[in-house]
Amino acid sequence: MDYIIFIIAMAALIKGADLIIKEAEKIALHFGISEFVIGATLIAFGTSLPEMAASVAASFHHKSDLAVSNVIGSVTINITLVLGIVFLIAKQIKPARDIFGKDSAWALFPIFLFLLIAYDGEVSRIEGLVFLALMGGYLLFLSGEPTLVAEEVDEELSREKFNWPPTLLLLAVGFLLVVYGADYAVQSASNIARTLGVSEWVIGLFLVAFGTSLPELVVSVVAALNKKADMSIGNIIGSNVANFTVVLGSAAVVHPLNVDMHAYAFDILTALIASFMLVFITATKLYNKSAGIALLATLAVFALYHAH
């Protein structure tokens, strides 16, 4: 029964996030907010909504392992699985933006801050607020980039007549699906972990993290197929910043998080290695199939380590 609840909850979580993204886009277009600002905030928050809901729900239920492993797992899966697939299927990737020069620091800084903050075994409420402040810094950094145009604004959406009541109703439905979906996903994931004799950390690392990374996977693969693979890279960097800042920060503010750095050193190291691989790929402009294979191989090692 828990498996069925988990699948339904994950579906609700993803559908809810999708509704929120679409309706937020309509509101932004209605108020004449620039496409760039819409895209930047959607990249940062939109596809990371499921992770945020799941980690906050886990923190609320005092399940620190689930809350933290969801973030570590999502960051690793976003880079190795999502970008790995993007590099394999994309015909040609030639980003117009200097991703290494402008964004590489944002791919590494949040995880280094996490290592520094969690070194004492806890992420306190104050430290959670520090993470949230870092997200504010990231948005300020992006707002100073007027040349960057986010292409995920739907043309059909921009032609639609704006109407407040249905938009507010769908936003409310979206938030309800996300909140309740996250809550049931966390509870059922914990039950599955107990039944299988697997730790909540491992369930969060794979089951919850993969489920909450589905929006990134869908958005990035669709972008790659539409020959906008550079948008996929931006989406992943933005999502990973949001994972460490908004997701982990919000979860810590709800309830301080315990982090066993020694026990989970391999997983945290894998997330760090994946982040360095992303920076190396952007520095050398190795946007090709061999980079995709290397990223997927890293994911395979990560999965095999936990299979034993």
C-alpha cells in the first residue's frame, strides 16, 4: 500500500509544481515582468518546488536524514543523470553564455558552504537563514544580467487572456498538491525504508531524490530536444543552487537538521565530485557524448556503492 501512496504522492507533487510554474508565469506576464526575470525565478524555484516540499515535510516530522539526503541525492542526480542524458541526446551544444566564467562559482559555492556549516553535525535555524540569504544573492547576481533571455516562456501562454479567479484557484490547487503530495511521499518513503530494512537516508538519496528531480529531467530533456541544451545547463545550475539554499535553508528553519558527515561522507563527496565535473565540462566546453557517458558512469558508481 505504501508503494501506491508513494507513487500517487509523487505524481501529485510533480503536477502541483507544474501548475504553480504555469500560473506564476501568467501572473508575471500580466504584470509585464521581463522574460529573463520570469525564467530566472522559475529555474531557481519552479523545478525545485518538489524538493523543497519534500525536505520541509521531512524536517517538520523530525526526519533530518530524509531532508538532507533528498538535497544531496537531487544535486547528484541533476548533474549525473539529467545532464548525462542531455549531453547524450543533444545534437549540438554551443552555449552563447560563458557558463564557466559567469556561473561556475554558483555550481560550487553552495556545496562548500554546506560542508562548512554541516561540519559540526548540525544545520541550525540561523544557518538555514544564511542559506536563504545566499539565494537572495544569487537572484541579485542574475538580475544584473539583462542580456540573458529565458526561452521557457510559452508563446501560447503570452497570448492568453489573463483572468485572476482561475489563476488563483489553480495556484491554490498546485500548492495543495505540492504540500500534501510531499507529506504523503515522505511518510510512505519512511514506511518503505522500514519494511525493506533500508535507512531513511538511502530512501531519500534515491527514491525521493529521483522523484523530486523529475521536473528538472523533463524540462532539461525537452529543452535539449528543442536544441536549447544550454538552457538545460542553466536549469541544472539554478536548481542546484536552489536545492542547497532554499530547500536546505527552509528545512533547517522549520527544524534544525542533524547531519552525520562521517557516515554519509561518500554521498556528500559524490555530490562534490559531480559539481566539479560540471565546472570542468563548462571550462573545457566538453559538451558532448563522452561527457554524458562520464556523468552517467559516475551515477552508476554511486548506485553500485549502495547496492552492496
